[in-house]
Amino acid sequence: MNQAKLCPLCQEDNKCGLTNNPSAGVCWCFEAGFPKEIFDQLAPDREKVCICENCLVEFKS
């Protein structure tokens, strides 16, 4: 699977709207609230790709 389609936390499909349909110009994550602390779990040199909604929900709970 294309690495841009994988969540950097769980390695599952991140359902990125921009990767799946670049011409749409939107992704579900544009409206999601990501706490700064979730990004602290990622390597600083990681590729910039969407964190999946499941990881976001789990992190927030």
C-alpha cells in the first residue's frame, strides 16, 4: 500500500481524502481537532501523512 495512505501510528489505512482523491482538495482531518500531544508520538523526521481517525479517537479518550 502507498505509504501516504498509512497512519504513522498504527500503519492502517488513514483514509486520507487528499491521497484518495487529490482533485477534491479536502480530507476528513481538515475539520478534526488534533491535540498537539498526538504529534509528540511521531518521529520528528516522519513523512507528513494523516493520522487515522481511529488513532485520533483513541488518543482523545
